[in-house]
Amino acid sequence: MKKVCSAASVALLMMASTVQADDRPAHFKGEAAPSWEVALTNLTEHNERLAALVNKDELTLKISITCTSYPTP
């Protein structure tokens, strides 16, 4: 089963590396901002969160792959 998971992981990484630079990523839906004040508050809060992430000494990437074993017939 480990070999199947390893093969699936390698295949996934190989497919991910073929993404073209001109492909646009999917973006999350923005927060509602019914007024200028709310929009400015959202911008300020998210800029602070972004700055905290960018200023870390080490950035990490979390990838989760789940392998399910199926019973043999």
C-alpha cells in the first residue's frame, strides 16, 4: 500500500509541475464591504495578517494526501 501512495504522490507532483505560468489561480470570494469604513477595516486586518506571514523566518507549504486502502475481493 505504501508503494501505491508513493506512486500517487509522485504522479500528483508531476502533474502539478506541468501547470502553465499563464494559468490564473482560483481566488477566494471576497468579504462583504457595505461601506468604505468596513472595506478599509477588512483591508487593514488582512494586510496585517499577510505581513505576519511574509515576515516569518521560514515559510512552509502544507500538502495533505490521503490514501485509502480498499479490501481485496
